[in-house]
Amino acid sequence: MTVGTISLPLENTSTANVKPSAVGQWAALNGRTVREMSRNGDFIVAILTPALFTLAYYVPLRKMMETATYFGGGGLSNYGQFVVPLIALGAVALTMTQAALRAAKDARDGITKRLSTMPIPRTVPLAARMSANMVRSVVTLAAAMTFGHIINFRFEGSLAETVGFIAFAFLISLALMLGADALGTLTENPRAVTQALTLPTLIFGMMSTGFIPESGFPEFVRPFVRNQPVSLFTEALRALADGTTSIQVMVPALIWGFVILVLFGALAIWASARRR
């Protein structure tokens, strides 16, 4: 009897030298992050947080702000229409904090370092995190608009202004998430990065025209309140929703938005691409 041998190739010579495309790598990492978000309940939090913001902002302030004699700029005809842009920005702030937390955890657990040693373009992990974060941003902004509708928020402008409202909210979301991702990647400390973002978020949110009109603040802080980014973003979103856009309102907000996007985007790319 003749004994034969079977030769099995260790690798397919037709595909051995084929590397996954950057798009395929991005899709794999993006899918991993989205699935992990789903398992961790991130999307549930993204839906519930705007509801909590709506209750916390609208319920205690509506009666006062719709009272003409209220000291601090009352007399609003529809406080829901007034406050929902800030609720939308609050939802965006949530995605910023979660983006920082995700990047810090990946850096702390060595995932970022391992990916940097693999044949993957250094910006692909950043792009995957941002696209996954944008999925969460879509969910939380949709929830904010839904709860806003319940408290009588309406888009009263043109279709272009409605699209502009959504696009501008996503622009701010992306810009802030890029900065937060860079901070998380550099610090590699989830607890520290969330604490570092909490205070600025509270200060800029509370000291803005999102809650009450500028006339509700003491004279000496009004210049800061009037010109700080959150107030400019809120006024721009409010104008887009009301159909009252103007160059005076939109240009400063857009300048701030694109400046933050460019600066934080450059910082995020540098933090992601640097050698470790």
C-alpha cells in the first residue's frame, strides 16, 4: 500500500498580501464601539438625559419666565420654545463627556496603544470613535426634539432653517466631541477627564442666555453672558427654530463653531497620531 502525503498551504497566496482597506478597518472598529455602547446602555442614557433636562429646566422655570412681572426678563409667551435649544446643547454636552470617557478608557486599557502597533492608519481609530459618538448624538438630539415637542417647541422657520438647526447642532456636537476625545486620549484617566469637563459645562451653561434672557443677569456679567459661546450657539439655534435668522446672530456663532471644530479637530488628530 502506498502512503501519500497531502500538502496544505499555510496561507492563500492569492490573498496573503491583501491588506484590509482603511474603510473596512473603520467599519470594524465603529461596529465594535456601537455594539459596546448598546451593551452598556449608552443609548438608553442618551434618550433619558434630555427628558431629565426638560424636567429640570422647564418645570421649575416656566411659570416664572412666562410671568410678565418676573424680575429677570419674564414675559415670554412660550418658555418651551425658548429653552429647548439649551436642552439640545445639554444633550450635546452629554455626548462630549461620553466621548472623553470612551477615549480615556481605551487609552487606559491599552487598546489605543495596541491599535497604534497594528497596520492601521493612525486616524482610523479616531474616525471610528467619532462616527460611533455621532450615532449617540443623533439618538440624544432626536430625543431632545421629541421631548421639546411635548413642551410646545416647534420649528417655525423654513425647511432650510430647520435643516440648519439640526446641522448646526451636529457641528457643535462634533467639535466638542473631538476636543473631549483628545483630552481623554491624553489623560488616560476616565475619572479625571469627566470631572474636568463637569465644571466648565456647568459654568458656561448656567451663565448663558439659554435659561433666561440677558436682562435677567446682573449688569457686570452681561458682557460675558452675551458673548460666550454657549449663548451664541443658543441664540443661533433659537433663531433657526423661530425663523428669525440674521447675519448678526448667525455669523458669530458660526465663527465660534468652526474655530472650535478646527482647533479641537487638530488636537484630536495629533493626540491620536502621536507616537507612544
